Amino acid sequence: MGIEFAESERAAGEAFVRLAGTVDEFESYAHPHASRVARISDALAERFRLSRADRTSIVFAALLHDIGEMTMGRDYIKRAGPLGEAERLDLQRHPVIGEQEAARAGAERSVQLLVRWHHEWFSGAGYPDALRGEQIPLGARILRVADAYAALTDARPFRPAGTEIEARKHLILWAGLEFDPHVVRAFLALEGLPELRSFARERRTEEQTAVEEQTSVDEEPAVKDSAETPGDGEVVHVGEQAVENPLMNAE
């Protein structure tokens, strides 16, 4: 089902949907990614009772959030294996480039800034501006959760899709660090949204899926308000590509 726009938003929205499809194709997503992030983000924004104008900005930013990666055109975005240090630093330029490209595409300033800040971390360890906590606009905190979940539950050239259980546990584990705990709790309360279904289901039997869903009910940990750094060797999915945990050596 396509994203529905108000009449006043339709021309821009449809243009951004087409642009999002081009970005998804460049990034070699197996399924539409940006539109999935947009629907999850809008559902979260609705739970927070945001205004129609704010929800529209979030949806537009979700559609454009990785436009900077396409503009950069780096081969390592599709390559198997973790990024090297120089590649990681180079990739961290993409939100700022995305902000500029969103402006060129005609997006309003509110959308441009959400694109710029969609990789900021709740702990302050994100980029490009190292914003912390509520310094990060709620829309950007919502995008961080929606983007991470959608990326983790879809196949990429460098890894298979994770299950819904795996992705939910990742959000819980990194709540207070990468993710706003309040947004994670709101996400975990979402129900009946088709975009929440993991594409890992395509490689699993219905019986396996049923067993895992029951396990998730029994074993899913609680979301903590305080940040606890996961143990050494953990991998953080900063967006889509896997990189070493940037907090492991933090002082």
C-alpha cells in the first residue's frame, strides 16, 4: 500500500517517493526501505500525537534520509564486511550531504534538519553534530529507531535479514545509548503495522516463526532509561552497514 498524502502535500510527496526508490536501488535493498521507514516513523509520530505538519516533515525526511549516500556513490556501501576507519569517517558525511540534497530537492528546512540529524545518538555519540538527548528533535529520534529497525530486518549485500525478535532486542539493548528509550517503548507498543514484519520470514518456515514469536513473549527484556554499554565485541548497526562499537574505547 502506498503512502497517502494530503492534497497540498501530494506533488512533493510523490516526487520524494520516486527519489526514495532511486536511493533504495543504489543501496541494493532487497525491498523498499525508505517508504518502510516513513510508515513506521509516521506510526510513531502518531503515537506521540504530533501535529499533521510535524508528521509530514518526518515522513518526507524518512523518504530522503539516505539521499546523501547515493550522492556520495561509494562502493563500500554495498560491500560485504565491516567498514574500515577511513570509510566509516567518510560515510559519516552523508547526513550533511543529504541535508544539502534535500534542499536541492525542494524540501522545507524542517525536513532538511531531520535528514541531517537522523544519525544522532541519544547518548551524544552520534554524528554529525554529537547532539545529546532532547537536543535531538523528537522527529530525528523517531527516524533513528525506525531506520535501524527497517535496516536490521531486511537483507543487504553484506548480511541476511534479521528476525523481528533480533531487531527488537537490538533496540532494547541500545536504548539510552543510540536510541531514545521513550521512542523504543512506543515502537514496541506498535501493533498491526505490515512494515513491522521482518523479511527474514522469507527464509524461515511458518513453524519456526511461530516458535520465535512465542519465545519473544517470554524472553523480551525491559527497556531501561539508563544507558549500559553492551560488552566488548558488540557490533552496532549505525544505520545499515556494520561497524565496530564506537563506545568500546570511549573515555
